[in-house]
Amino acid sequence: MSFDIRVDKRLGEASVSLDLTAGEGLTVLFGPSGIGKTSILNMVAGLLCPDTGRIAVAGRELFDAATGVNVPPQRRRAGYVFQEPRLFPHRRVRANLLYGASDGAGLAGVVAMLGIGHLLDRWPRTLSGGEARRVAIGRALLSDPAFLLLDEPLSSLDRARRGEIMTAIERVRDEAGLPILMVTHDPEEAERLATRIVQV
């Protein structure tokens, strides 16, 4: 199984729970804003510790409250694409892509997959929202991840840019061979991109 997630977490007055077993492909966590979808991604990434439960990705156990297993975030090999691209403003696109990469061997393949070859010498401040999102996805892929986490990767984009990023995510889904867990509250995104949709 790609994702085996059973977690509960109390956050102030609210609680977040998920019981999910998913096969290969892209799994969408679908539901309204503010329901805790990003918190679930943060638990899978190791940035937030569940109160109870277990998390395993592609057969590798990352967290188990019963046995005390809690793999540190830097050892989980999660490629995390946040709602905002979070590119380094003082590094050109090429340097942003290679940040965290063990070497540049995969650069050409990722650049071709995402169609960002013409951006390599640009500064982040000169990129459109869609271009910056594609660079952020590329950087995550080049970090040699075991899986990808995508948090509302199409938020705040106009329709043309959203179409551009959906096409890029489809390519990653079909060509990268990685388990992907994505958060969205948009039914069009979920229906187009998901191998399976999980209502949260």
C-alpha cells in the first residue's frame, strides 16, 4: 500500500482524525478549508506528532504511537510542496531546484517533465505563480523523495495557471512513480488528478 494512515490529533478545541489505506497513484484528501487536511500532511511529514495511531508509506513505518516509532522529518524522505512555493529569493531557479539534491543527475529529466527549462536562469521574483509552483514541485522531486505531499498546489492561481499546474501534476503522477498525497477543497482538481478521493 502507498499510504496506511490511522491518526488522531487534538488541536485546541478541534480534533483531526483519518483512517486511510490507499494503493498506488495520487490520493486526494478532499474537504472544506479548516477541517485539518494540512495537519494530516504535517503528521505524515513528521512536522506534527499525532496523539495516537500509525503512519506507514510504501510499507515503511514512519510513526507508531503504540511502539514509540517516530522517524524524524529529515529521515522520512517526504517531498513536500507547500501552499506557497517558498523559493529562496537569493537563488536563481537552477539553484533552487538543486537545493537539497544529492547531485544534479536528475535535473534534466525533471526540467523536461515540468517544462521549466526556460526558467533556469531566472530569479524567483520574476516568476508567475504557476511558474513558481512548477519550480517548487521540481525541487521536491530532486530531493530524492520516497513520496510527495502536495498542499493545495493550485490555490490562488487563475484558471490558465491552474490548468498549467494540473498538467504538470498529471505528468508527475504518471511518470515519477511516487505515492502522492494531495490536499484540495476543489472538486474539479480532485476529479481530474486523483487516482482515489478520500473525503475528510
